[in-house]
Amino acid sequence: MQIAQTAQTAHAREWLFGADPRQRVRARRTLVASGVYLLAAVGQWWSARIGLADPALAHALILCLAPGLFGFYLLLRTGLTQRFADPALTMQQMIFAIVAMAAAYVINPPVRGMLLMMVALVLVFAAFTLSPSASRSLGLFAVTVLGLVMLAMATHAPQVYDPTIERIHFAFAAVVLPVISMLAGDLSAMRARLKMQKAELQSALARIHRLATRDDLTGLVNRRHMEELAEMERRRAQRSGCLPCLCLVDIDHFKRINDQHGHAAGDEVLRLFSRHAAASMRETDVLARWGGEEFLVMMPDTRPDEARTGFERLRRVLSRDEAWGEQLHMRVSFSAGLTAWRPGEPLRDALLRADHALYEAKAAGRDRLVER
């Protein structure tokens, strides 16, 4: 019963906010703003009902609030804003809110001073969504719009909008709102710096993880990480009963390449061999550089006869001229020792058996795979 209710709640949330996580956050914020507009519409209706506002103008403003009530949420929820630079339409929503409050300033003269605080609240929200420059621009826009409204009303209806009071209101708006927008811009800049620092930290952690788990030359799993993966595979195999195969692979006559062509050429051979070996293995196989010119392959849920297929495929690839390109004169073969990892057996014992098989492959003339 509880599971069914949880599923229904999740389905309702997805229907209301969408499936995409980012779009869900935008839709939720916009829906909250729609709730604020709804309360504002109710307040405006009540203000007209008790005689604080002209009913005709109040009803007109309520109709004009409809885009805030429904329009922005529907645009975001349907995904029509995804093509825009700011899919949340943040600046557009805030400009709409400021213009709506400027209109409310005209319609509700007895409580117009309170509306200046609402404009300040909009600018505070800018700190969490807009860039620093956009926050400051929004503050300038708010002062300009309110200043024009105050000037117009003090000029055309001085009996209701006392010019002295309007000057006080404008002084408040001209001093407080730019300061709020400046602070909002600073907070926005701090938020942007923290976001950048978080991205840099994540990138650094990714680099550290790569350095800790990957061989720098070949990009393959390194020995330490391979031992960790092998232990995880051993535990998994004990539960499932499907044992892996292990294979030690050694490049034939690699020392000759270093002696004749230099270590840089040897490094290039290691990189080429690693790339072709990784491409020849299955996605579930793990290929690691075990040390020097030696590699270890772990093949989960694999029988020895199945494991041979990948190595024969690699042998065919390495025999082709196009696999070596300009390094054709450094073409190499490999010897391999293959073994099945036995139940309950320590990794070192399985590797020792694979190493003995590799030694037999080299003793038998190299360029071959021996199974033990």
C-alpha cells in the first residue's frame, strides 16, 4: 500500500514538474511564483472590495497577472523554453513582476509604500538566479520604472499622490534598491565563484582518481586498481559461481625494440599494443598494464576456450600492416599464459599459475598462448 502511494506521489510530481531534474527545479520555482501571483490577485480583489482600489483598474490588473499565474509555468513545463539561453526565463519573469508592482503602485495609493518592499524582495531573488551584471541591470530597471510612475502620478494626480511623499518614496527606491541589487550582484558573483570552484574540485578529483587508477603511458587500468577490481570480481564470482579467467600477456622481444629504436619508440609500441588489445577484448573484460611490457587481462564469467577467442582476434589484428602504420618496422607479437581462477583461490596463486603458463609459452618459441 505504501509502495503504491509512493509511486503515485512520484508520478504526480513528474506530471507536475517534469522528468528532467533541471527542468523540474525551474518548474517548481515558477509554480511557487505563480502561487505568489495568485495571492497578489486575491489581495488586489480584496483591496478593491473594501474600497482601497478602483474596482475597474483592479480587475484589469488581475487579468494582466494571468501570464504570471499560468503563462511562465506552462512555457517551462511544456519545454518550449529549452531552446532559449535561459530556459527558466528568469529575467523575463522578474521584469514582469516589477512592471506588475509598478501598476499596483498606481492602482493602490493607500498601500503603495508597501509595494516598494515587494520590489526589493524581487531583487533579492535575483541573487540566486541571475548573473551579477543582470542583477545590477534589474535594479536600475526597477528604479527607472518606479521613478517614471511616481513622476507621472505626482504630476497628473497630486491630490492623491502627494509630490512630497513621492519624492520620499523615490529617494527610498533610488538608494535602497540599487544597494540591494549591488549586494545581490555580489552574492550572485560569489555563487558563480563557488560553482566554478566546485567544478574545478570535481575535475581535480577526477584527475586524481585517474592518476590513482590508470597507467599514465597507456591509459589502461594500473596494477593497484587491477588488484582491487580482481578482489571485487572474486567476491562476485563466489556469490554467482561464475568464475573468471586470468591471462598474463607479455610483448615478445620488447627489450630489442628499446635497444634498437630507443625508449620513445618502445613507449609508442606499448601505446599501440594497448589500444589494439583493448579494442579486441569484450566490454566486460578488464585490461591492465601489470608492469613494463607485461599486461593482465581479467575476463569475468569466461571459460578458457572462450577466452582464447579474444587473443586470437588480437593476434590477427597485430599481424596486419595497417595496425602499425608508420611503426611497421616495430611490429611485435605476444606470448600469453591463460588460467581459470579457481573457487576460493587467492589472486596470487592464480597469477602464479598464469605466470608459469606464460613462461612455457616463451620457452616454446613465443607468439603463442599456453593454458594451465
